[in-house]
Amino acid sequence: MTLKKFALFLALSISVSLPMIAQSGMTDSQVMQFMIRENERGTSRDQIVTKLIERGVSIDQIRRIRTNYEKQKKGTVVGARDISGKSTGNDRTRKNNGDKREEKLEGMSQREGASVRVDESSMSAVQLKRYKREQKSEYLDEMEDLLPDSLENLKLPEDELRETKKKKKIEVFGRNIFNNRKLSFEPNMNIATPQDYRLGPGDAVYVDVWGASQQRFESTVSPDGTINIENYGPVDVDGLTVAQANHRLRATLGKRYGGSNIRLTVGQTKTITVDVMGEVQVPGTYTLSAFATVFNALYMAGGTNDIGTLRNIKIFRNKRLISTCDIYDYILNGNMKGNVRLASGDVIVVGAYECLVNITGKVKRPMYYEMKEKESVGTLIKYAGGFTGDAYQGNINLMRKAGGELSVYSIDEFERNSFHLADGDSVSVDSTLQRYRNMVEIKGAVMRPGKYQMDGNITTIRQLIEAAGGLSEDAFTTRAFIHRMKEDRTLEVIDVDVKGIMDHSVADITLKNEDVFFIPSTKLMQEERTLSIIGEINYPGVYNYAENTSLETFILQAGGLKDAASLIKVDVSRRLRNQEADHSGTQVAQTFSFSLKDGFVIDGTPGFILEPFDEVYVRRSPGYVPQQHVSIEGEITFAGVYTLRNKGMRLSDLVREAGGLTNEAYAKGAHLERTLTQAERIKQQSLVKLAVSDSLDMKRIEMSNTQMVGINLDQAMKNPGSDQWDLVLREGDRLVIPQYNNTITINGQVMYPNSVAYKEGASLSYYINQSGGYGLRAKTNRVFAVNMNGTVTRVKSAKDITPGCTIVVPAKGKKQRLSFGEILSLGSMTATLGTVIATLVK
């Protein structure tokens, strides 16, 4: 293939493999139902997005569906209450009629990055792949609220990419409070109307008259500031509080409704517009509910950006500063002092932070914190939740990046509240050292080993032993030792005579801080002594040695003899030990043999006492043979399981014992299945690994616990006892006698593997032609047949094909082609060889 043809082929392959995006013919409802259906099937979000893109669903359509879904979920869709059947005639509850955060932020993002139709045909393969990945990530963002919450934990490559980007940003305490969807700061619209609430255009009011007269009026404050009372006319309420408006109505309507009570209440409130400026995610003008506060406005604006302050948010009304808000005061103390209720025209200004510091180490909440001017390290630690239990509080390290160089300060507990922080400071709190100031430890043969406080009650060895509950029974008191830390933190060992100290014959030893006192145990100083028993015993294994244990007692301890145990052959093996020997001998062990009867030794040393590390062998009786079984199935008079009467039972014996063959039996097709022993199975696995076959795919070979044994039952019945035909049976054998089968199966390298009827005298070519002829890789000179009885024969003539057999045409081995590098290497070697020969000829 030429270079030009290869390049054309590669370009066509890439273009065909790219997914084609069709024009969308799906409605919003169909898209939503498709996503729900795919999610119920367990399809991942990544796969759902891919399918939507392939169906031509645009990102704008996904945004529109999500917006409608949010409106329906929050009950803001027009007509939603009518659909539900709820009556709205007497409903005076208020609704939040301000901007929706999602709509505002989405609108802003769409204006900033409106979707542009991209000409994908002009992109390269790499550019198109990157574009698809970015498009899929954008789809996933928009679908996040449409899919169930259970998918939020699903980690996709796009999710991990977004998380990685988030981790790169520094985490500032409190900055994410306005990005929490569970914390919207929406005002409570159905609280009692505040006394200082002033009416204005857009407020819905209800005027109730009761007593001598019964009337109810509904009106909305007009842009002129009036409400219209039926059969009376307009009443000016603009700028009045609810109390002032009630007073005015009683003064104006009191004459008409004498003796009646009159009360004005506020229904759906007006909206206000406020400006959120400065270092917020989306600065701009927002339409909010009349009950909205500073926090609600900040939430609508997406919270502060990476440099926005949380400590000094200013609220201006009529060009005058009316409040300063500190978010930390709310988060840490629950104080909402600066969270004032807003009025139309208010301006919220979020400036840049003044001081951002980082605290790490042993505090409860290590992260970045925004600090006010003149706030101290002590305040920072308080913001971080205080010290952890293992913090070293005596000294705190501070690194300052100012003046063109780094400076390090060590701040003790007396300076924390007076040392002021600067922007960029890094504070670290170290952990306590792994050292003790008043500890001693005792280990080994005492009742309560462990660490103890070294004080006035424990200062010597004797006092420490008494505090630890005294010595244990296995204590080796002749010599113990202390590990003591010297001044340079190296260890030294001090020998201790525990027995002498405890009986006051030797002076007691004074302990020092971090001393470790060890008392050896006589049990630990010697090898664990055991007895073992092996063979035909109910509970073979290793047992702890006990003095004066006899052979009979040990056999009983191990559960007694099994039914297969030999009573005339029980052996004991004993290790040789001579610690004073100066050379090795030829003997490696002592052995003893015994005979038992009724659990007692009758031949050998009666009451034989075992010694540590003795091994007892209970032999299997040669006269014990459990029943062994074979089975016979198929066309036999009495099929089922039979017991082997003797070790030489053969095929013909089993057929006779089972009543003989039926008239429909096909003896030539009978086969024998034999259960492999563990040794045979291991050998078979080894042979398969070593085998090199050109006809079978080695990967498809499955190791089985059984193996087919080739037999010829009709010859075995004609020649009973013949070693050539009449096989000897063994445990687990299964003899299957089928009915006559007159089909031939052709498998392997043929055009169409098939099964056809047996034709007596037909040649191999006849059956190959019935399967369409040989395949391209057929090895025609190695065709073989697998017969029904398990034998395999090379097919050389028609007589080698028997009814019911399977003809297998093997495949030729794949030729190993030389790589381009190997060809170059071979050419280089040939040229070199030619040069050598030419030189020799000269």
C-alpha cells in the first residue's frame, strides 16, 4: 500500500468512526422521559449525554428543560395550583416574587457565553475530540439537577476534572456559604408584617370591615401610591406604615361604616431592586422580595469571588452607609446584626479582602481565614476551632512574606492575643513530642505490665513491681534488666537482681524517667513444648505438652482411633537431644512401635510416657477398604450405582450385573467417563501447558475433573477378561450406553460446520463437501474423527468414519512474519556477510 493510499484510508476511517450528530426531533417532554428511562436502566450520566448529543439535543434545550423543571418543583409555573385542584380564592399567603438565583445566573452565563453553532466539519480530529469532551462536560453540569441525587456520587472523568480544578483553589473559610443550595437565605414571606414596613406601589392589600357592616376589599397600591376602595374611591397610602395606613382608613371610611371595625393587612408584597457591586461572582441589579436581606442579595449574586471580602460588606441607602456586615460573625456566633432588611435602591458593595492568612497543623479546622485589621493570632486560632488534643501550645510558628524577604516568628502563649496578623501570613501549630516527662514502663513476667506514672509513690524497682501487681509465677528473678535513655538519647542496659531486691538482700535501684524494666519469663526462655499425632485419629494435630502424658491418654485426648486405624501398628518418633555432645552420630531419631487393644498397649512398653516433641503415627489398617462405586446409564436393563466387588471387576462384569444391554443399545458407541485423581489432574495441567497444538485453541481448553476413556464395549462383551478390550473399573467410573446414532458432525476448518446423515461406505470428501468444502487454513492431511466411544482415529479411508462420530478438520499454524526492524537487521547482516566473503575470496 502506497503512502498516499494509506493516508486516504486513515482519513476515511477517522471520518467514519466519528459519531454523527443528527438534527434534534425530540420535544422537551421526550428528552425528559428519555433521561428518566435511561437512568432507571442503570445508564451512566456520561452515556446518557452521549446518546442525547447523538440525537441532536442542544445544550440550550437542556437549559430550558432544567429551568422549567425548577419552576415546577418550586410551584412557580403559571396555573400550577389550578391543575392541582386547590382553591385560591381565600389564599392570602405571600410568595417570593423576586428573581430566581438559577435563572439570573443562567441568563448571565448565557449572555457571556451564548451558544454558538460550531462548524465541526472544519475541525481536526484532535480539535473535535476536545470539543466533544467540553460539550459533554457542559451537558453534565446542566443535567445535574434533572437526574436523581443518587448519581451525585458517580465519579466520571469530567467530574474528577472539575474536582481537580476546585482543589487547586485555596479554600477560604466561609467563602462557599453562598454557593450552598441547601442554604438559600430566602426570606420568610409569611411572617407577621413588620411594624416599620412601608407600603408602596405593587403591594397587595386587603381591607376587612366587620361588625355592623360586613365588607372585604382587595386592591394593589398603584404607581401613584393609592388603593382603590369600591364605591368610595382612591386612598393615598404611599410611604405609610401598616399602622399609619390603618389609622388613615379608619379616618376616611369610619363615617360610612359607623360601628364597624376596619383593618388593613398586606398580602403579596411589592418587589424591590438593589444593586450588588464589587467582588461578587455576578455583580448587577437584582429584583428581590420586599422582605429580602443582605444575605439573600449576596446569595443571588453567587457569593463573593476569589478576592471578595466576607468581613466588611457595606450597605448604602440614599448614598449613606447604613450597615456593615461581617459574615464570620454570623457563621461563628449566629449574629445577624449586619443582615439588615433591604429597601429599593439599596447598594451592596463587596470590596477586596484586606488580610488573608493560612493556618495549618494541629488545629481543628486548618484552612485560610480572612482577618480584620488588628486581629491577633489568638483570634485566628479561635476561628480555626481551637487546638487539637495533641497540639503543642507552648510555641506557634508564623511565617511572614513582607519587606522582600521571609520572616519567621515564634509566638508563645503570652503573645498570641497581642501579635497582629498581616496579609499572606502562614501560621503552623506543631504536635507534641513523642516523649514522656514522668513515665516508667515494666514488661515481662508481672501481673499488670504497662506504663506507670513515676511520682512519689513509684521511684524504685520494688515499688514498680508492687504497683504492677507483683511477679507472675513464671518470672525469672535471677536476672532482669533496665533499658535507660542517656542524656544523648542513646540506650544503656542495667542488670537487675530481682530476687535480691524483693528479699532485701540487695539494694533497691532508683528509677529514672522513660526507664523500661523487663523481667524475663521462664516459659518464654524455652521453646514451646508440644506433642503431635498424625494418621487415622479423629482429631490429628499439635497439642500442648503435659507432663506424665501416656500414649493411651494422648490417643484418647485426640478423639480416639478411627475405624480405619491399625491396632497392631502405632509408632512413636522421638527427637534426639544431647546438648553436651561434641560430634554428630548416624542416628537421627528414636522410634517405638506398639499394638493396642481396647485402648491399652498390649505389645510394647505399657504406660509408655511421652516426652516433649514426640510424634505419634497411627497407621491405616491394610485390611480396611471402604465401599467403592461405579455407575452405568443408558440402554441397560438395571441402570444405577453398583459396588465394586473386587479390585479386578471389569466392563463385562458390570454389564452382566446390571442385567445386560437392551435391544436398542449401541454397544460400539458406549463410552466410559473416569474421575481423575488429584495427581492425574496436576499431570494433565502440566501436559496442557507444554503441549503445542495446531488444531485447537489452547485458550478454550477447560480442565475437567473427568476424562473420557476410549473403550469398545461390544468387543469387551465378546472377549470377557481380555486385557485388550475388557477394561478394569475403578472408583467413580461412569459407563454410558447410548442408542444408535446415524449422524456425522463435521467441525473445524470447513466452510459451514454441519451435521449430516451417515452414509455407509462414503469417503471423507463426501462429508467435507456436505459442509461446503475445506476452509482457507484447513490442514487436509491431518483430519481425525472423535468416535462415540471416546476413541480418536485418523481418517484415511471410509472405514475410519463410524456412525455418531465427529470429523474434525484442524487449522494450519499461523506463520510468524518478520517485523520491519527485523527485515532491516537481516538485510544489514546479509550485507556484512557478503563483505566478509568478498574479503576472504580476495
